[in-house]
Amino acid sequence: MVKQATILNINIMKKFVVFSLTAVLFTAVSCTKFGKNITVKGRVINPITNEPISGITVFMHQSWKSKTIKKMVTGQDGEFELSATHLGYVWAGTDYANYQDYYDLGWDYQNKYYSEIKVEKGKIMNVDYHLVTYGQLHWHIKNINCEGTTDTLWYKIKHQYDNDFLNIWSFPIVGCADIVGNGSDKEKMGNHIIYMKIKRPSGTIYKYDTVFVQKEGVTNFELFY
């Protein structure tokens, strides 16, 4: 009777251990499958040329702890992939601010731009980060329809990826202006829309013009009004 009881207890213990290990494994798999796994992948690119950008550090972090979970530097193809198993709110960002050759647009996510994005748990997030290079712009601003010394021009500029125009007008350009720049104005690559307010004795008018700043060399632009 003692031996049978001992064998019975051993069998029960074996079943308990197997059950416990199975439960732990199921819990681990379930947690990974249903919420704890975090992955973000994509490319850092110039959206105008679709060229990859290397040497940019992409990282995942907990914002309230300022704790970096994972990070990597993009290679020649601009690609990155970061994965972790973690609970809580995790955000993805880059160290673009350390690179003076680029203008930051941010994460291209759901047709909007964000400086950081929340990494969604339980699935792979495919999202790209956009940066554009700078070029040089050579302005020539000339009042070709001058009516006198009280003519005044104000303008606002909007880059093709900006949400809207600048909130304030430029400094006024007064009189029969003929201003030629030196070609050294640093400006982000891409299409720029110029919105003008022109006040003359005959009345006030509003008009638009556009200029595409090239990646290399100097872009010449004649703003005649």
C-alpha cells in the first residue's frame, strides 16, 4: 500500500509538472502573440527623390523613463528594424537633430507627419522616416509694375510637405524694389509656394508663385510682381 501510494503521488507530481510547464509555455506564447511583442521597421529616406539615407540612428524608448530599449544605425539602404518584448508605452524616434544637412519631416504615418510615434503592440509596424536635404536659393525680387514709393510687398512661404503657410508675413519690401541675392540662402529641397500680398495706389492684390529648390548647386528664382 505504501509503494502504491508513493507511485501514485509521483505520477500526480509528474502530471502537475507537465501541466505547469505547458501553462507557462502557453502564457509566454500568448503574451508574445497577443500584445507584448513590439516591432517597427521601414526606411529613412528623402521622399522627393526616394533616396535612402544612411547613418541615422533610429531607436525605441519609453518617454516617461527616457529609457532606450533598442536602437540601430541605418546602412546604405536606409533600412531599419527594431524588435523587443516589452510592456507599456513605447515610442520610436531618430537623432536627426544631430545632422545639419537635413530638414526633418518626421514619421510618415497615416498621411501625417509625427516627430515620434507610438509603437503598436502585437503587430509589425511598417513606417518610414522622411528627411530632405538643403540646397541654395538665389533670389531676384523685382517690382516690375511699380506705381510709386508706397508700393509694398509682403510674402509667406510654404514647403510642399508643410501643413500650411507661415503664420506671419515677411518684412515689407517697399517702393520700386530690385533686390538681388547672393545665392547663399540655405533652403530645404523641394517645391516652395510663395503667397504674396501686393499693395499699390491702385489697390491690393494677392498672388502665388512657386520655386523648386534643387538638391545640388544654386537655384535661381525671379520673384517679379
